[in-house]
Amino acid sequence: METVKYLFGGYLMSSFELPKGYEDLEISTQIIIRDAIHRKMEVEIIDRGENFLRLKQGNHVEFIKEASKTRLDSLMSYLVMENKIASKLILSEKKIRVPIGKNYSNLQSALGDFKIFEDKKKVIKPVTTNFGIGIGISPIGDSFENFKIFVERALSYSSSIIIEEFIEGPEYRFLVLGDEVVAVCNRVPANVTGDGKSTISDLIARKNDDPRRGEGHKTALEKIQMSEIEKEVLQSQGFNFDSVIPSGRIAYLRKNSNISTGGDSVDYTDTVHPDFKKIALDSARAAGATICGVDIISSEIEKKPDPNTFAVLEINFNPVLYIHEFPYKGTPRSVGSKILDLLGFN
């Protein structure tokens, strides 16, 4: 076994043992393998590229794909969670607060409703994508031309899109395993904090030097990129890669909060109001899901839920584990072993 220690700013943030030979797999899959080996289970890689495993313990055999896809959830549950229109419908029917909006299947009908959304901050997103792909955020009073660009981009990723109110506040991922919310983290969009003398590109390079940051979901965090997307997000704040921002000022490089695009995970498991955990469990049950991630946005996550300050954004059918096991800040949560428990392993 090889002990891997993550150091940041001179402090030991977290450590765990990895068996050699699995470094090419997604880190969530490595977590499952690590915990299976600790239980003296037999681990067989069926398909490395698909992160597809077969686990054996005596006569007990289970298949796991991408760490959280198991026999515990039906294909229909996956399909409902994957489709944002379907998941929004079932949540609404269970009286769970979701953003108000409409879905569209063609460009003309979406553009025809521009006036409905013109005086609102709104999000335009494809129905069947993950990781924030194709999502656009249009501000109040945004031009028709910009609105059209967002709609066209979303439709290029999916045959249907949703346009809905933008709820202000941080976004939190609730990891539901069975009848329990086992971990909660705040997913912060890719960002850097100014020191009053370094350019944004220098700050990105410095943050990317963190040994926990890599590429391809094989490390605890992903490197911040410097593509046209990051350039556009900086420009919307009046910055560019050569800008020097004041000490303590935060510059965001992405609008979506996915860790896969360079964001930071901050553990909030012990901080969120318990009623939010109940909302996450109710959301999972509405989809018939055993293993899922429930994304909730709220400006007052530590207070009793107020429909004016929160909404359930979506239910994720393939939640990653590493953002909870190895958060950028906060307490690491052991979640891989709990999936093995749900599957009935000793």
C-alpha cells in the first residue's frame, strides 16, 4: 500500500492509502477499491475506461460503475434524475421547492418568451447534461442577442432546455446514501483571492500548484483552466488574466460550481440546518433513489428553510465521492465504505 499525503500551505489536509496500480482510475473509484481492500474483498476491474468493478466477498458479488452506480437504483430512477424536466416535475408534485420556469424543445418557442424573463435573472440549461455543461446565466435586462446565444448553446447539448429563475446563494451538494444524508459540501466556483500584487494568471498558477489538483477526476481537486470560458467570466467582472486584484478580493473564473471545472469543496455536514437534510432525503425518495446527490441552493443554509431563500436545483444520479472524502476545506467524510454497507458487504 502507498500512503498519499496532500499538503497545502504547509499543512497536512488529509491522507489515505492507495493500492498501487489504480492511479489511472477516477478517484471516486479508487475510494471504493481502497475500502473494499480494507475489508479483504476481491476487486476485479471489468472495464478500466468505464471505471467498472466487480467486488466479491465469499459468495456475495456486486458490480459498481463509477463508484456510485449500483443495482440499488433502477434504470428508471437514473433516467428521472438525469432528465431535469422529469425530476423537477416529481419534486414539485411532492411540494418540494424548485425554481420557477418553463421547458422548451425548440429555439423559436424559447426566444418567443424572452419578454417573460427579461426583467429576471435567469438560468438557461440543457435537460440532460451534468457538470454544468451548456448552462448559461443571463442577468436582469440582458439583451435579446445574449439571451439567444445562451439558448442556442443549451440546445446544442440537449433536445430540450429549461429556462428558470436564478436563485441567489451558494450551492450545496447533499450526498444521500439510503436513509441518510452522509455528507454535505458547499461547491464554490473556480476562484482566486487577490493579494494586491499578483496577476490573476499568477494566482491561478499558484493555486494549481496544490498537489491535490490534477485533471480527469483522478485527484481530489481539478486544476483551474484558462480557456475562453474563464476569460469571458473574468471580463464580466471587469478583469482579465493580467489584472491585479486587491488583497482579499475574490475573482471567479466559472459561473457553475462544479468541482470538475476547478471549484473548491467546503464541508458543511455539521453546519446545515437539519431540515435541509430532510428536504434532500424527501427529494431522493421522490425519485426512488437510494444513492444520489441532491443540489440545493440557499443563502441561509444554517437557518430553517425559507421558500424565499432556497430551492432544490436537481438530483444527481452519479454523485462523486471525492468531494466529501477530500474537501478543499473542512472535515473529510468517509462515504465510500457506506456504499459497501448498503450493498450488504461485511
